[in-house]
Amino acid sequence: MVTPSSIQKELEERLRSGFTSPYVGGLFLVPYHLQLGSWEMLGNLLPDKIGGIPPPNLGLQVIHHSLYGIKGTRELDELRESSYGLLSGLPFICSPVTENRFFNQIPTAHSEEFLLEMGKRQKQLGYLKGNIVNTDGHSIRSFSRMHMPKSYLSKEKIYDKSIRTFWTQDQGTKNPIFLKASYSGTTVSMAVPDLMDKTLQILQNPFLSAMDKEHFVGTLLSQLDEKGIRVILPMRNSDKRLKEMEAIDASQFTQRFEDRRLADVFTYLKDYPDPLRFLVLKVREDGETKYVGFITNDVNMTPRALLKIYRKRWRIENLFSECDFLGFNLLVSTNLNAITANLALKLMAFNLMSAFRNDLGGEFLSMTPDLVHRHFLRNVQGKVKLHGDYIRVDVFGFEHQDAVRPLLDNLQAKLLKKGLDPRIPWLNNHRICFRFM
């Protein structure tokens, strides 16, 4: 019979006897778990339980499966070593059935509170600038295909089964702020107002959001305007709008954006009460004159500054690709509450790697999670043994130790300086130190 006390006792015995492991790179993230408050937040996310495996340990295991699986899947034959469980404070590996049973018990509201708290901590730690936000929707195919209706028309014009997620991303740091999961068929008008409310709670300041054409809805933009949110998005193509742009007098194209002439005028949108600023680019391609329009409710920024901001909206598309490495594109349930909980934990895995990458600095700042994993987490060999109250991790022959050592030397003093308790709750409240051999 597995109990929390038996888990602690067995883990303590293994730490005292010591063991070798190819997963000690995962322990490089311990300071970032402490910094982001993973353990406390996981305790609030997962349901209370008497006896058995503590829910926060299960949450940590899901995070580490996201980091160590191949594109987020579990290669259990490769992960059966007990040393892998150490990352989550367990002397064994829980089965996927155990994880999914807990996911299905987590209310969606709990997962969204977890995401909200995580976003606030990101903001406090400086990982979110919060003045410019990218907003977009992203469809994810369900890994379990039995019950999902064929209600999503993909870009390839083929019907498929999916979950619809809506994201906000900090444009300056490229980090995610909040995500909201829903069943396919949910429109931006249904999901985005709540998404923006949560983003405002995290950032605690008004912001400008760069959006795509899908958000070209008067009622939605009116709601965002009432919240004090500024937007910029491209004009939805229609014959009426094309004629409107062609009718703009040539004398109004007085500005330039790169090699294109630019007009800064006003237009009207159905279900939006006031005139909207209308930025129109005149483009000459293949001997033809074409027009590209953008609308915004920002009345202070220059047109060129606004268009430069919109150009960086594509960073959110890169974020979706980066998240696929952690398994965001593989959903293991058809229940929305379980999906939201799973995505929340995977987002925590992304934020841990992002914080680690941020401290590495230099050439590593532009690395994708895939490359960070390849350089710093995969196949890092070491020996783990408890000495007194310290878990000592001896890392052998690590190629990038010169980049990591400055972050982990004198770790206890660095954590205390940040006001953090250096004891690790999921490792029986022991401290940790690293030696590179």
C-alpha cells in the first residue's frame, strides 16, 4: 500500500545509498521550481487526497514527462529507472492511468486559477513586460479521437477533430501569458473577452494587443475598448473595404512605412460606436496597385510604430511551434477539464525552461525549448547522494558546464538572497548542491 510516508521513507533510503542517473540535467531546474512556486501551486491545483501518491508529485511528473518525452509522449521503456522518479520526488514512476484519473477530477476553474497565479508570478519576476500582447487562437488535434465531433475545418480544408485554444503572449519576452481551452466551434467573441480579463489580472496594466483578422468583430472590439485594451489588426478583405481603400485620395498617402506609401485616416465598423483609426498601405506589386488595411483604437502611437508592433505578432505562431515539443499538440483526453489541467502543467514546463534560458543569457536566449533540452537536459550523467542535509549532485563530463556552473555555484546563498527557502519540499526538504567533474 503506497502512502505519502512510505514514499518519503523509500526516497530517503535511495538518496542515502546514492545512485547514478542520466537525468540529472532535470535537477538544473530545481531553483526555477522554487522561484516560480511550483510545489505550492500544484498543491492548490490538484484535488486533495488522503493516502496514496501526493497530487503535487503527480503534477511534477507530468511536467517532467513533458520535458523528457519525445514531443511530449511517454517513452516508458526508457523511463523505468527509479532515478527518473527523483525529479518528481518519487521512488518510482506513476502510470499514465494514474495521471489521467487525477486530471479528470480537476475542475476547469482550478486549472485557470493555476494559470492565473503562474502568470502573476511571471510578471513579478520580470519574465513579462506586459505593454504589448499578441493574441491568437490555435487548434489542437485530440489524441483520443473516439468522441470528438468532426466540427473543425482545418487550413487544409479537411474536417478533423480538435480542441480550440486561445492564447495571449508577451511580445517583448515572447513568453506565454495565459491560455484558454475550449471545444471546437468556440468563436473569438465567445472566448476572447474572458481571455483578456485574465490577461489584465496578470499584467495589472492596460496594453496594446496585436490580433489577426479573426478578431475583426465590432461587438468584440467594443468590449475590449470598454476594458481599456488597445488593439491593432488587419482589415478583413471584402469588396466594400477594397473600394473604400481605393477611394482614399492620393494626397492622404503622406507617410511611408519602409518602401510603401501610408495613409492614416478613419473608418466605421458595424456594431462599434465610434470611428476607428484606419491605416492603409499602398503596395505596388507586379505592375498592380494593391492595398492593405489595418484598424486600431490607439490614437497616440505613430502609424509606423503600430505597424512594427503588428509585424511581431508572428512571434505567437513561433510559440505554438515551440510548445509542440512539450506535447501541446497531443491531448490524451476528450474531457475539457482534463485537457485544461494537462495544458496548464505543460505551460509550467515551458516557463521553467524559459526562466532557465533567460538566466543562461547570451547565445542561449534565442534557443527553442527543443535546443535547450538537447544542450542541457538530455543524457546529462551524474551521481546523486545525500550528505548530511544536502543532496550532492556530481555531474560528469558535461559539455556546457561553463554556462551552467555560474547559475548553480553557491546556490543556497543565491536562493536566500532572493528570499527563497532553499529546502526542496518534494525531496524531503533537503537542500541541493552541484559539483561538475
